[in-house]
Amino acid sequence: MLGHLIKKTRWRFLATATSSVLFGLISVSLVALINEIINSESDQLDQKFIYFAILAISGVCLQLLSKLISEQLSEQSQAVIRSQVAELVISAKLESMERQGGAKIKSCLTEHSLKVATFFKNLPNILTNAMIVLGSLGYMAWLDWQVFLFALLTLFLGSAGYSLANAKAYKKVSEAAKLQDELFVHFDAIVEGAKELKLNQSKRQVFLSDVLDQAIEKLKTRRVAGASIYHLAASWGGFSIFAFIGGTLYYLSGVDSDSGKIMSGFALLFLYMLTPLEVMLEAIPRAFEAKASAKTIAEFQDDLEQIEQNSHQQIDSFTQLHIKDLSHSYYHEQSDEVFALSPINLTINAGELIYLVGGNGSGKTTFAKVFSGLYAANDGHIVVDNTIIEAPSLDNYRQLFSTVFTDFYLFDRLLGVANQALEDKGNALIKKLNLHHKVAIKDGAFTTRALSQGQRKRLALVVAYLEDRAFYLFDEWAADQDPLFKDVFYTELLPELTARGKTVLVITHDDKYFHMADRLLRMENGHLSEVAVVKEQQSIA
């Protein structure tokens, strides 16, 4: 993950890192020069003050440059990682996305992505402080190599304590990362289950106390435990530093040689190193949180099956579609059993109006998703005009379809179909569906989406209509429409589509309009059969 970010932002990252490293070295040089000035003779001060002015101005300029580029790096890094995750999700197979769940997807796009990007944008600052610490140690070695060895021993003991603490803290942080995903599921429930919670006080209280509050508390406990271990490690590090300071000053106080310069040098270095050391120590838990989040995102990406691409086979029209021995199965949670579509054989001609009927749970929507290429078939295949649709061509095959499923999503704008002519056509259709007094298409976007479910579904129909695909698939579109709009849909819009040579498959229960179909299909427990159409209004049980 960090490697990908560095690659995408390499020039800004290199510029920020270089300026940060140089600023850190100049900062240590200034401290060393101050110590030299304190212990210099008066005849040497003029030249050293000139050096001081050059270093100070250079340091200020480098720090300003580093901060300016770092700000750009910060925004770019967040944009890169979110775009990467979003692109992978968008290009993933629908079944794979559904297995991952919306809560985990949102968690990766928000919480986990932000942690990784935040740590990445802080890397230049960490490099600055690392150079200050390393430069300070180098100056210590130049002042007194024995004290420098004592400093290395102190760092070794401090690092050993940190390693032991980090091993335990990282486990807590990793658990917290997983709990964060679970918490997003409960956050979704607050909105999606709002009606159920408001209608039942007991359910609402149990959800708050036994579900949401416990999840929040569990996450808090893991994070506090991890942070506490890190703070203990930091305390151990602080103790090591002050023990080092005390031991060094005690040692130098007993040395008769030029100890004044050495003692003042070490005193300045210790005071100057405290803040950089603290910054680096605080960066350690952030680094492990970022590592845990990066691991979560990486596992999420690995689990996402991507859509196979075949740009050489474009499919935008057909004469005949053949479904041969097509089957699909999945685990049905409510019945705790595997639901399967039995091998289906079907031929559809261009321009046909087909109704698909059947009871709830019979497999109609599943068949529609397999047929339209949203789900991959377990066995069998689809043939378009004598061309077998293989897995790499499935995405191209999907471009035949324009759909409105029961769980449709209405975007706030027309995507990929916006131009003035289509806007006028869309607004005319909006007027036909009696929505013109509430919404319109303007500059390629809807003026509002604050509409009822039925009204939003009518807008979804407008979008599908404007996409002008060869095959239209409507899943219970008329289920929540008023009788007037049902009549417009069945008697005007569908015949208009077929008159334009479009093929239409309508999943419906409205037996009042069955006589208008060219063909009538029935789905029963995964089995598809064809029913003779009587060109008179009739009810089919």
C-alpha cells in the first residue's frame, strides 16, 4: 500500500523527503554551531555568526518548502488511496462485492484509507525528526566516543522494551481494525432499520444497549489497551533518556579535560532531541495502526474478484440470444439451504416483449441477474448470434442491458448519456410520468432526488430509457406505482420500446396486462417454463 502511494506521488514525496532530511541535518548543524559559538574565543565569533546566518536562512527556506510540498502530498495521498480502493470496488464482480458487504467497503474507503494516508503524509515529518536524532548521535560520537557508546546501549535497551510492547499492542490494534468493520454494520442499521427501531421501543433499547453500545465499548477497549501499552513503552523510553542524561552528566563532571564544551554540547543536544524523539515515539502506534489498516485493505482487495476485460469484442446489438443449460446456485440464509436455478434453455429474439412471472423466492431476480451477466453461471452458457459469451466477454455482454431492479440506485446525474438532446427527451418523459412539477433534468443532473420511492423509480425508468440499450429488463417496476402510471408503463412505454426494436423482459405480478406480452415465462422454485399467452385479459394463478 505504501509502495503504491510512493509510486503515485513519487516526485512530491521525494521533494518533501529530501527537503525534510536536509532541514533535519541543518537543524543539528545549528545546535552544534551554537555549542561552538558558546565555547569559542571572541576572535572566532564573526566567521561563525556568518555560518549561523547561512544555516538559519537555509533551514527556514527548506522548512517552508517542505511544508508547502507536504500539504500537496497530504491531499494527493488521500485522493490516491481512496481512488484506488473505489476503482477496485467499482470494477469488482457483483457477487464478490455482496460477499464483502457494504459496511466493510465503506470502512476501507473511510477509516482504514484515512489511517494509511495520514501516516504516509506524516512520513516526511518523521524523516526530519529521524535525521535530527541521527545527526545528534553523530555529533555525540564526535564529542566523546565513550558517551556515544553509552547512548547506543541506551537506545538498544529502549528498543528492546519497545519491541516487546509493540508485539502486544499490534495485536490489540489489529483486533480494533476488525471491530471497526463490524461497527460500520451497526451504523448502517441505524439508518436502514430506522422505521423498525422507531416503531418498537423495546427493540430500540436492546439495539442501543446490547448491540451498538457493546460494539462501541469493545472497540474502545481494544484501542485503549493498545494505546496504553504504547504509552507504557513511551514511558520506558523517556526513563531511558533521562537515565542516559543523568549518567552522562555525572560521568563528564568527573573528567578534568575540556569537559565544559562536551557538557554544554550534550545538554543542548538532549534538550533539542526530546521533541523529535517524542514525535518518533508517537509515530510508532500510528505506524502500527496504519499497518493494520493497510493489511485490512490488502486482504479486502485480495478477496475482491475483479471483472475480466475483453476490449476486442464489443456487443451492442443482437438478433437472437440463446441460453443453453444455464444454472446458478447460492446459499439462501432464510431457508438455510442452497437455492439453485435448474438448467435453463431459452431463445429470445430481438424486439420481443416478455413477461416473467412466479411467486416470491421462486428465482426470478436471480435468473435476471445471471441472464444479464451480473452473476456468473455455474454451468451452461449464453450465445449471442452464434457467439458464445466467455468470462472475459461478460462485461461487454452486460452492455446490452439497461435495467431497473427492485433495489435500484438513482444517481444524482445522468452518467454517460448527458447532452442537450437527451435532456429534452428526458424532460419530456418526466412530464409524461407526471414528475415535471417536482423534478427536471438540468445540466445533466436531476434538480432533486427528494422524492417518494415510486417517484424515484419513475426517474430510474427515465434513466434506463435514455441509455438506449438493446435489451431492457424491469424487475417489478410497477409494484409500487399508482394505477395510472402502471397503465402508462404497460400500455404506452413498453410498446414504444418494442416498436423501436428493443427487447424487453418484465418481471411482474400484474396479471391484468399479461395479454399484452409476446411471451409469458413462469419461474417456480428455480425451474423456468413457458406459458401460452391468451390475447385477452385473464388471471393466471
